[in-house]
Amino acid sequence: MEKIVFKEEILRLSQAFVPREIAKVEDLHFYVVHYLGEFARHRHPHDEFYLVIDGELEVQIEGKGSHTLYKNEGLLVKGEQYHCMESQTGADVLLITPRDYSVEEGALERKATGPDERCS
């Protein structure tokens, strides 16, 4: 087993919103993701946990309000909740989810395009 250095894994990211898997523990996948700008409003059947490694990330959850996360802060988004993320200055995030994004090409490449997908 090799140790994981988040800063090194983040440097390997090719672009914003495209996750890089760094570990898998049973059914959970651990990804590093860089957020910059607005990520489209969406939902899915499974829970996700976001932990900000560096930067600032705003997560809006329908019916639950807006949550600003700073370095070393995390948030659980329950399945079936509409949510979206935004970072004006950039945020490096550890995403923990049972979903395997590697099997779905471009699964996180969802910049907000229409008014129904915007955070605000």
C-alpha cells in the first residue's frame, strides 16, 4: 500500500470537474476533484460526501439552503437531493461516493448551461 498525498494527486488533474480516483474501499470510491465555476444542478440515487482539501466550495441543496465549505470542512449530500456546487476561486475536494465515475465517460463534466441547472 502506498500513501496518498492529496497535493500530488490534485496536480495530476487535467481539468476542472473531472474526477480522479485515488482509492477504493469495498463499495466506496474516493476521488479528488477540482471545482472552478459553477457545476450544474443535479441529483442521483446515492449519497456523496464532499471534503474540501483547499479553497472554498459553496454547495446548495434544494430545501436545505446553501453551505459554504472551507479547507478541512465536509458535507454529506443525501441521495435524491437536488444540489449544485460553485467555486469562484477554485476548490480541491475529496469526493467519497459509491458511484464509479470511471465507467461513465464524462460523468462529472457538467457545467451549468441552462437556467434550470443553475445554482442560484
